[in-house]
Amino acid sequence: MLHLDLDRCGALNQQVGRALKSAILDGRLAHGTRLPASRALALALGLARNTVVDAYEQLLAEGMLQARTGAGTYVALRVAPVAGALQTPLPTSRLSRYGARALECEPHSPLPVRRRKLRYNLEYGAPLVLPATQSVWRRALSRAADRSDFDYPPAHGVAALREAIAAYLGRRRGLAVDPEDVLVLAGTQQAVELAARVLIDPGQRAVIEDPCYQGTRAALAAVGARLLVVPVDNDGMQADKLPRSGARLVCVTPSHQFPAGSVLSLSRRIALLDWAQRHDGWILEDDYDGEFRHDGRPLAALKSLDRSSRVIYIGSFSKLLFPALRLGFAVVPPTLREAFRAAKWLADRGAPSVLQDALADLMSSGRFERLVRRTGQALALRRQALLDGLQQHAGDRLQVEGSAAGMHLTCWLPGVASRSLPALIAAAEQQDLGLYPITPYFSAPPPLAGLLIGYSGLSCRDLAEASRRLGQLLQRRRPSRG
């Protein structure tokens, strides 16, 4: 009797069909082989006969099987068997240069995979999603579904959302934005990738911060850019170390540097804009979480100072609402508008219009900003609980930086070498505490051990307990010094 392994994915008739197709394509069922009667195969698999009949009929329609009146069902497809063909990976020499470089970059996955779920997981990057967000979004989505156009949306975004984004940026980020310059995207990662493809040819230079978000580094490397790293200090990217010529693009996170947390000073902002104008370069400003500023009002964006149209400003709704939404935006200079629209059309023909309509409804009604304010207030309370806990339990064993905005702290361990971190993180996991190193974001390991401590995923009480456990761990272990 024929042996088939069902993959337990989807309807049973589809599983049987896929199993038969796989057996034919890999040569286990050769051309001319007679298949078992549907009743016999159903009995062997423990399925209803109609399930097998449906699978046979689908493969008959596809031309893979042939029914012979009074003689049964036979394999019609002739496949030349190649040993191990399905298991052999595609050699990189068969890929384009872009494909090979993208493969070398690998997906962005800096957070280690945990063997088990930790009670006090100080993971960073995941936003705080309030219970109210779900109900508000559900109602907006229902209204949008009732009125959305079923035709293709404009590749650069529906007009209502682009207008809402432009108005929002004027109120909250100090930008005077023409909605025609707004491009609706699938998050900031697509914005970086589009900018890399539109502005950079293989071999041309691009500048990134050190440390830097890995998704930015990978997108630029994939298009063949020569990457130049400029170090970051407490005032952000050191603008005096920018190359004197030859760089096409500078990527910065000025409002809250990721991951170090510093803010680009005004003098360096002016110097960066001057550099772009003098060297015919472009600046990609990633404002990934600048809305959540806990010490005073949100800072005006770098683009608000741009008088020569050199800044491409990008943002995302992943942190403001939730990551599954997969919507972001770019504000592009008029001279780049049509090129970015064309690249967006080629990439995906545009973001889903129902999601865009729902988001536009939230933004124009004021509910979006009320949610953002409530989220910012909740984050501020959690941040303070974490800071208080670390001060009480870790004291001078941790040096906290980058706490003025966002959803994470950068914490350095004075006198402790980076190589000590794996042992510390492993010990923390035994205490049900999740810790994460800053090291993967640097071009070379920093001399001091550093941690990225997120506070969006735990309550104030749990953050206090996590701080206590971290303090005890640091006091007890005293990792080796560099």
C-alpha cells in the first residue's frame, strides 16, 4: 500500500493532494504507476473515501494523474528523478548579486531565542499595546470595511491617510508637510530599503551610526553600498567625522538614537544639514519612537530645520499602535517624490486600502492621539518604576543612559568587559530574568558590557521585582573585568 505523510496543514483533501504531488515530483511515484483505489487508500489513511476522491480529482485536473476507464488511476507526469533534488539548497552562484548579498545579511534577529518563557523578561523593541487599542481599532476597521473602495489603492497611499499624517506631523513634530510628499509604506524597514535602492548604486558609500539598527545596515549592504560607520556619543552622531566627499546617504536616528538613546545636539544637526547641502548628499531621518519623550515635550524633527530639501523623514505606526498593522510613512523631498512612488509601485502596488482608511479615520477623529497620549503616560510610569528599582537595587553597578525617550534604557556596567555578558545573561535566565546585550548593534564589541533593558512589556510591580533580581545578580556575580 502507498505510504503518504500528511502535513497536518489545511483541509484533509488538500493534505492528501500535496502528499501525492510530492511523491510524484520526487520520483517515488513514477510515470505510469497505478494508484490504489480511492476506497483502499482512504481505508489505509483512516479517512473518508470522498476526501481521497477529491484529492485524485484535483490532480487529474492539473494533469498529474490520468484516469483509464475500467483500469484505474495512473501517474501521468513524467519526472526525471534527481537524487536529493528537493533537499539541495540553491547555490548562491545562481542568485543575483543583490540576492546573494541579502542572503549574507540574514534576517534581523538580534534577540536570542529563549528556551522557555521568562517571568521577568526585559525585552526591548516590542511596544506597549493598551487594551483600549484593540477595541478602538476594531471599530475603525469595521467602519473602513463598509466604505473602502475595492479597486487598487494609489501606490503612494490613499489621500485621506496622507493628509492625516501631514497634519499630525505638523502638530506633533514641527513639520510643514505637503500631503503629496507623504508616501505610505509597510513600516520604516521598507522606507530604508526603498531609499537604498533609489539613491545608491553598488559601490557607492553610505554612512551609518555606530551602534546602528541592524535592519538599516542590512538594507544598505544588500544593495551593495560601501558602509562607513560614524561613532555616536552622548550628543549623537559625531558630525565632524563625516566623510569629506563621496557619500550618497547618511542614516540617523536623531530624536532617540537606537540603541544608545542619545539625542543629536542642535549644533550637530546644523552640521549634518550643512554637510548634505555641500556634498550633494541625502539624510534619512528615522524617527521610530520620538513621540514618546518622558522629559519634556517631544523634540522637533531634524527635518524641521531642513531648508535645502535634503532630509527624507520616516516613521512607523508599529510603536504608536501595534506592529501587526505594518504601516509607516516617508516624507520625501519633491525632487525624489516620483522616483520613490515608482519604487513603491514596483515593490507592492501599495499598502492595503482598508487598513489605510481605518488609520485615517483614527487620526482625523482625534482618537489616535488620545491613544498615543495614554500610551505615553503608561510608559512614563513604567520607566520611572524601572529607574527607581535600578537605583535602589543596582546603584553604581549600572550606568543608565538614553532614558529620556522611547521604551528602553541603555545600561552600561562600569569596569565590566563585553565578554562577561553571556555568562551574566545565562545566570539571569536561571533567575527567570531576561537580559539582552547591546553588543550586536556595534561594528566591533564595545569595551564595556552594555544591556538594553525594555520596560514596555512588564507592569510597574514586575519591573520593580526585575530590578531587585538584577541588582542581586550583579552584586553576587561580579563578572570579570576587562
